[in-house]
Amino acid sequence: MVAYCWDSTLETGHEIIDTQHKQLFEAINKLLDTCRVRKGSEELTKNLDFLNTYTIKHFFDEEKIQQKYNYPDYPNHKEYHDTFKARVKDLTHRLIWSGPTEGLIKEVHSSIGDWLVSHIKIQDFKLAQYIKSKDVVS
Ligand SMILES: [Fe+2]
């Protein structure tokens, strides 16, 4: 069963952002699969490494877009990203340390997957809307 399904309600309409979001969803689903079947720690470490690296890449790219468009909410948006990056890193350490316990799997859902869904629907939608309005003007 796929934990986080991509659908049109998650589409911001910005091609790069949407493509990277899909990739993040895939990474989270893979991580949850690995946790559920309790595959070896090597697989878990590989999934976590990818999630951390890709999160950093995606946020970097998204922040570059925000700067390019002089997005007024950039400082707040960046703070949300920084907090999330730190949370993923912290959860990574705990998952590697204690293995995928029920409690930690719940945290992957609430602090990573559910957070991403609501961040996309609120913050990234707001950003995409702003970019669209700028693109029409220019
Ligand atoms: Fe974002």
C-alpha cells in the first residue's frame, strides 16, 4: 500500500517544483515501506540518505526560485524549510539508532509526510500563485 499518493490537489502548476515534490513523495513512501517490512539497516540508511539529500536539493532549488522572483514571504518560507530539514536529520539519527519502532514510524508520517502535504497545499501554493502573477506582468 502506498502511504502518500500523488494527486492533482497537490499540483502547484510549477513544473520543477511539482516534479521534485513527486520525487519526495516517492522517497517518503520508500522509507515507510522499508520501515514496515523492517529490511536491513543498510536499506534504511540508503533511504534516509536519499531523503535528506533530496530534501536539501529541493529546498535549495525552491529558495532560488523565490529569490529570483523576490518573493516577499521568502524569510518565513525558508524558516519552514530549515526547521523541516533539521527534523528530518534528527529523525534519521533516531531511526538509525533504535530501528523503525512503531513510535518512530508514526513520526515519519506526522513530521515528514503529513507536514509535506500541508506545506505544499498552503505555502507552496501561495508561492506558485505569486510566481504566476509575476509571470503574467513580466
Ligand atoms: Fe516549500
